[in-house]
Amino acid sequence: MKLLILGATGGTGRQLVQQALDAGHEVTALTRDSAHPFRTHERLRVMSGSVTDDPLGLDRAMQGQGAVTSALGRGRSFKSTNLIQRSVPPILAAMKTHGIRRLIFTSAIGVGETIYEVPLFPRIFSRTLLRNIYADKAAGEAHIRRSDLEWTLVQPAQLTDGPLTRSYRTGERFALPGMPAISRADVAHFILSQLDDATYVHKVALIAY
């Protein structure tokens, strides 16, 4: 598949790029950082541009794609700068322009109604230190839900740099004791598995060990 990866230089994004290439996909990575970490590959096209501030760059990146995945985020920052709220509208508009239907968008466990699935301590954390980040993600999710795309919202537990295990739990709801976690490698593995799987179309998918 021809796949556009947004947020490709972040931890999950880098995993998406590498695993997508390993799986045989043709990958376009849109990044605002010209000093990107990717090695040359015959099926990888790295394009400079910003989702929020470069509509022409985003439009060029969308051309000919079969699906779009997003790992956009603020990393370890507690300030959202409204990144997701500012990113979602241009992404949806560009997808509509180019007739791209499939969108798999990475959010975070506990955003929206899934807050009730989260154990007490991480729930408190999301409502205090991460309050601004979660509000931004919730607003972005709401916008995606209103679209007519074939969207899936992926809500991972606390992200780690652990290895790819291919052994994790997914579902719209399931028990999450303690401090649930998931490696970025396994999140990327799940996202790519959904490119041609309709199980979670128009749904939220939690993912954790």
C-alpha cells in the first residue's frame, strides 16, 4: 500500500516507518525536520513540510496515497500548543481532496469516554499534569469522529521504548490494572495491521499489555 505517515520522526512514527518498509509498503514521511533520522530506501520518500502551516506541502504528500496514519504528538511536553486541534482539519480536508478514505490516528488511553477504563493513578495524572494535552487530543478526536472517513482512533497505554513483541491486548474496552504500558514498536505493529482490517473502523481501539 502507498502510505503517508505523519509525525514520522517521533518514537512511534519512526517505528511506523521502519515496520511499514519491512512489510513492503511504499512510505511517504512528512516531516518539518530536514535532518530526519531515516536512511535512504527505495520505497521511502521523505518530504519536508508542516501539517499545520504548510497546506501545499501536505497536499503534495497526500497525492496518490492509499491510507494515512498519524503519530503526531508533543512528546514529553505538558503543553499541547493545540497541535492536534490545529492538525486534524487540514488532514481531513487534504484526504477529502485526494479521495483517501482510511485514517488511523494515534491518540492516548483515557481520552474521552475511555477515561473510565483507566486505573486511578494514571487517571489522576491525565486530569492534572496532562490536562492540557488530553483536552487537545479530545478536541481532535471529536473532529475526526464527525468526519465520514474510515477512521480508527488508536489509544495506547503509557508508551515505552521496549521491543516489538506482537503480543498485546486490544479492544474497545478491557480491564487495565496498575500502570498499563505498551511499547511504541507494538503500537506501530497494531496500526499497520489495521490498514486492511475493518474491525475498528469508526471505533476506538485501546492497546496495552
